[in-house]
Amino acid sequence: MAIKFGLVIFMLLAGMAFWILIFLASLIPGWIGLNLKEYLEENVLKNKNPFEGRD
């Protein structure tokens, strides 16, 4: 009986860890996307044509 109870707790913890991982994995690309957006706005939009001035 105790083994079955331990298994249930283990499954609950594993399930929670799984959802937390999914949550974090969904946050990371958004964070990278925000940084990329800021980088592009700072570097590309300041000088409209990055290839201007190059021979």
C-alpha cells in the first residue's frame, strides 16, 4: 500500500515538473525574441540601409 502511495506522489511530482518545464520552455523563446527585437530596432532601424556606404 505504501509503495502505491509513493508512486502516486512520484507521478504527481513528475507531472508538475513536466508542466513547469513546458512553461519555462515557452517563456525562453519569447525572451530571446524580445532581445532580438530590441537589437534590431537599435542597430537596423537607426540606419535604414545597413549596406549603405559599402563599396
